[in-house]
Amino acid sequence: MYLGFRNKDLVVLEEEYKKVSDKFVLATDDGSYGEKGFAIDFLKKDLKSQNIDGVYACGPLPMLKAVQKLCKEEKVPCQISLEERMGCGIGACLGCAVKVAAGEETVYTHVCKAGPVFDANVVEI
């Protein structure tokens, strides 16, 4: 479990995640609590030195893009949970449409209906 926050004041659910994690890393951007840096930096280090079978990620889009790229480079299966705005929740408004690979083509699908979790190898973020 790799959790990242901007600073100590924004840390939430630390004890809950510790209880369900074999390995737990909490990082703050400013170093005010836990490790200093970004959570992905610690994931990157561990992907190179440990046998990690898969990655599941949720969070802001820039972080998800970085995790997606890292996992592709390291050839580690990855699933990401997208946090798109969902105006209607049934796919009618098209507000949550994202590009996904469908064979040789790229198509749009709805996060509200087909997700929110997607294989990082097929979704374009």
C-alpha cells in the first residue's frame, strides 16, 4: 500500500490501511509526515527490487498517468480507477467518456457503465 498526500494535515485513513496491508508506505510531498516525496517514487523503487504481481491505483489523473506509464515500462499488470465526473450515472450524458483500445481501434466507453476500474493497458488517460 502506497499512500501519498500533499502534507500531514491531509493524511486520512492511515490506521485502516495499515491493518489491511502487508507493506505500507505513507509519503507526503513536503516531508511533513511519513516519507518525503511522491508515493509513486517508492512504488518505482519496489517494482525494481521486489516481486510485485500487480498494481491497483486510484487518485488524481496525473498520478494515474505516471503509474500507468511505470507499469507498462516494468511489464507489471495494472488496473486504475478513474474519477471522471458522472453527470447522469447511466451513460446518457457522455460526460464520463474515455478512450479505450478495442483491438486495433480506439473507441469511447463510459466510466459510469464500464468502470470505474480499467486495465491500464487499454484505457487512454
